[in-house]
Amino acid sequence: MRRLVVVELGAGRALPTARRFGERHGPRVVRINLRESRIAPEHGIGIAAGAKDSLRKIDEVMRA
């Protein structure tokens, strides 16, 4: 793998182990969470939306 990315789907502050894993072990994180998408820029990007719609849009962009 050349460009590994951790994609979090709906892991809020109630699941800190999932959030910390991505921040510690992933070179970049895409955090998709409707209410808690905030992430430090050095760790990745946050998308404040639902998982299903976000994944569909990401797929569309990658196929274009």
C-alpha cells in the first residue's frame, strides 16, 4: 500500500478507542460523523455528514 487511509464511520467521543486508533496508527484519517467530525488537520479531515452518502460521493469522485 502506498497511500493508506483510515476511514472512521460514526465513531464519536463515546467510542474513544476507535478515534484514537486512527489518530495513532493511520498516516491520514477521514472522519465521517454527522455530529462529531472534528479532527486535527495533522491527523486528517472531517466530514460532517452521514456515512452512506459520504462514501457514495467519495466513490464517485475517485471514479471520475
